[in-house]
Amino acid sequence: MGFLVKIIDLVHVNPAGLNLRLSQAMNMKKQAIYSLRTYLKALEYDM
């Protein structure tokens, strides 16, 4: 929830920067999901 609140705050402060912020957020989300999958695969190999 805090993540969305930060985005909303940024929108109120700087509407022009919204698209940039959203694309950065999506990239961060993709990277997090990718690293999580990699971590889970590593765990599978360790078992």
C-alpha cells in the first residue's frame, strides 16, 4: 500500500513526471519478480 501512496504523492507534486515514475516503477517490479524467480530456482537446485 505504501508503494501506491508514494506514486499518488508524486502525481500531486509533479504530474509531468508521472509517466517516467510509472515506467521506473514497472521496471523495478519486473526486476524484483525476475530476481525472485531466480532465487526460487536456486532454492530448487539446492534441495
